[in-house]
Amino acid sequence: MSRDQGQAQHRLSPARVLDLDPLLDDPATRIVVCCGSGGVGKTTTAAALGLRAAERGRKVVVLTIDPARRLAQSMGIDSLDNTPRRVKGVEGDGELHAMMLDMKRTFDEIVEAHADPERASAILSNPFYQSLSAGFAGTQEYMAMEKLGQLRARDEWDLIVVDTPPSRSALDFLDAPKRLGSFLDGKLIRVLLAPAKVGGRAGMKFLNVGMSMMTGALGKLLGGQLLKDVQTFVAAMDSMFGGFRTRADATYKLLQAPGTAFLVVAAPERDALREAAYFVERLAAESMPLAGLVLNRVHGSGAAQLSAERALAAAENLDLAHTETEDEAETGVENLEDPRIVDQDGGKAGLRNSPDPHGSSEPPATEPAPEPATGPATAPGSGSSPSADQLTAGLLRLHAERMHLLSREQRTRDRFTALHPEVAVAEVAALPGDVHDLAGLRDIGNRLASPRPELPEAGDD
């Protein structure tokens, strides 16, 4: 590293350290939302935080939307569904409950709760509704918001920890209520609702005359039966649309309330931290409370004082010494193998040091040629097992690779910190395997609460 680069690193402010225990212990904290791009450890982070809060005395429910079901496995539960289930094996005075969002069941519950039995039955049996509730774009995110609102309204838990959906974009969770409102207020819905609102034959006449071109086009696009199913669904849901909007607005305000804390989860990689920076900016624009950044899978080293450059230089020196030793041994073997060279010292010395022009390097005819040398003269490391120097050089190169990885992660983290110096960061070390039980989640919780950063601060040698 050049002197200028080192000075530039020293000018960078160190990342603020995120202390999570005060956040989890504060009774005013009622909702913690773990968000971020896919594959960065949101589910594990949410479960570990929930377990830690429960073992510190709070009554916690963890809501996950992760279809991989890792949360259920790590908590020792056979399966999770739309009903919170208590987790056994929690230490301390608190309680931990866990559940996995069932998108369709949540939608069914909304219909059953806000429509009379006859209308609810018509909606639930409608083919278009069945497709919509099972996988319509954005439905999962909206239903996560609905379920969060339901859990908070029950006021049964001290703390709700939310693992946001594994969406293409981390912003889908925040956008879901607005997207639903736009859908419900859209022109298509108004067109499909028009016959029901006008009513009877007048409505059919209105549809056939005023909207014939529109419905004709929709009929070709969707098919006549599907269009009819959509119209029936929209007419049956008309009385509920206002409730959807009202609850969506209420949940959105709940996310902005002081009792909510957002944790952006990322890995120390360029794309993940770029997404995290975008989300931090969006949360600020929406006036939503950000607690900090959880940086998962951070690599460390117990010998960080040995730089990659010094490690590589030492490995090269060992390789060079090994090669020279090997060459010398091979030369010794060749000298012993060639009878014309074995006693060359005497003959050549005579030629160089004596004026006698008849000196000869040829051995006497009666002297037998020596056998090729073996044993101690064999080159070190020429067998199947590597020498100590070779092993040491290999380890030094592995260390250099690790230090280069640490350097890349530190530069990525420092770029994020330079853009958002106000965001506190908690770093969690990369583990050798997956977390699959409460002990593993407890370990992650301990690491999350530890104030010690895994990456060295900018400018450290």
C-alpha cells in the first residue's frame, strides 16, 4: 500500500458500532423489521434476535416469509404455519413463538373476517380469487403487512420480529400497500365494477354499449370465462376494498411509529451493500426508523498483522530456498552417478595447478565405477510428501488470499460508511456451517450483540 493510500484510509471515519441489546431490552420497541436483498441471512438474523430478546425476558413472536423453512428447523419445530407456535428450549423468563406466513390462508382470513358468510363463500370459491390469493404479483408482500397488522392488533406479544419476503427487490415490502391501493383505484377495477354499480338491465346495457370495446378487448386477452370470473370477484370484493386501503395505511403508519426499528441486513459484498445503501436512503425518505446495518458473513483473521504482501514474499523465499536445495541435491546425485565426474577434482586440479601437460582426468582402468548414490543424497521434497517449507509456503499463500478477501470486504464496508456515516453497524463473522439449532441461533445472537467489529478499522496495519 502506498503512503498516500494509507493516509487516505486514516482519514476515513470508523464505522459506528450497533449495540443491539438496548434496542431489544427497551419495552418501547415493539416491532423489529429485518430487511435486505435475498440470500444475506435475514431469516437467521430475525430468528437469532427473537431468541436473544426472549432469553432476556421478552415475549416474542418471529414472523418469517422464507419458504426454505430453515427457521422451523433451527427452532426444533416440525413445521410452521399461519398460527404462532411456542418454541421449546428457550432459556430465561421470556417466551419465543414462531410462525411462517401462509399467504393464501391470510387472504382467506381477511375475506372471512370482513364479509358476510354468503359473500365470503362466493369470493373463496371464485377461480380468479384462488389464483390471486395463491400467487399474484405483490400479494405475498401485502399479506405480510396484513399479518403484521393482525399480530400487533392482538397485543399479545412484547416484540414482533419480521423477516421480510425474499423478493427480487428489498423495497417490495414497503411498496406493497401503495401498489394495492393503486390496483384498487385503477381504471380496470372501475370498468369491471361499472355493471354492478349501475345495476340490473341498465348495468348490462351500460356494459354492452358503453364498454363493449373495452370488454371485447379484455375478453380476447383474458378469455370470456376468466373475464366473467374477474367481474364476479370484483363485484363481491367491492365492499372490502375500502378496508384493504384503511388497513394498508394503518400498517404503513405503524412502520413509521417510534416503536418500530428497521435493521438492514447485508453481506460485505458490493451488490448487497449497494442494495442496502439504496434501502437506507428509501427508509429515510419514508421517515421510517432505521436502527442500523447488520453485516453478515464477515471474514476475519487471527494474524491480521501479517499483510498479504509479506506473506507472499515469505512464501516465495521459502520456495526459492527449497528449489536451491533441491537443485544442489540433484547436482550431488549427478556427480555421484557419472564415473567421469566423481574423481574429477584430482584430475582437473592437476590440469589447473600443475605444469605437467600430460595430466589426465580419466580414472585408472582398474578402479571400478561407483554405484549411483541413494539415501541422504536424494533431493528433499522429491517424494510424495511435501516438505515443511512447502507446507509453510502453502499456508502463507492461503493467508495472503484471506487478507486480500478481508481487504476487499473492508473497502466495500468503508464505501458504505463514507456514504452513510450515521448508520451504526453490527458485524457477524462468517461461520463454517449453517445454523440448524437453538445453540447456533444463540451464538449468532451473541455475535450480533458483541460490540467488537470483525473487520479492522480503516487505517489499521
